[in-house]
Amino acid sequence: MNPAQASERLAITEFNTWYVAGLAARLQEEGATHCLVYRAGSPKWQAAGCSVHEGQTYTVAEIIAGHRIGYWPPPGVRGRLSIPAGPGCHHTIERAEAELSRPLGVRRQACGAAGSVLQSVPRRQLTEASMLC
């Protein structure tokens, strides 16, 4: 085990977990009902349970109810929605409405086995609605 990599993975996973929880709570406060799941960073490996959520729209209530349920405490509740899906998962959420309001040239582009990334998004928008995993 590499202590530097392990601590970085833990920090990023925890940041993403609480980012999703905070954004979902904010969306709920603002009356939003749905959010979009996307891959915010390129993983070192592709977790099978993780990739099925990419590009999916879920209710904000589902995201809130699923906070860590799929993996914590171990072994988690199998089959329950949890974003991120577990440690090392690179999926996060954004407003579902944001996807519809983007200009045509700003769409998710395939990135091989690493999933997808946002391209042509202004830096302000990218840092507001994403995080690196």
C-alpha cells in the first residue's frame, strides 16, 4: 500500500461523497426534483457497479436516501443506489436542467474506458458542477 495514494484516494472519495450530499440538499431546498450523474474524473480502473449510473437522471430524494448506503458500513446494502457508488468511484451529480440548457457544442464526449468528460465548458461552470476523482 502506498500511503500517499491511499490518503489521496480517501480524501477525494470523502470530498465527493459530501459534495454529492451537499449539492443534493441544495437542489432539494431550491425545489429541483432531478439530478444527472456524470463521471467527473478518470479512474485508474473501471468499477462495474459504478459505470451503470453514468448519464442517468435520478430524483434528488433517491440521491439523498442513498448516501453511502451501497457501501457503508461494509458491506453496504447491495442493489441500492449510492452516488458515489463506493470508494474510488468518480461519479458525481449536477442539476438535470443544466444538461438541457448547455449549448449544442458542450456535451459529454467519450473518453475510452475512462468514461466521459465535459469538454468546452467554461472553467467557472466546470469547477462549480464537478470535482476530480
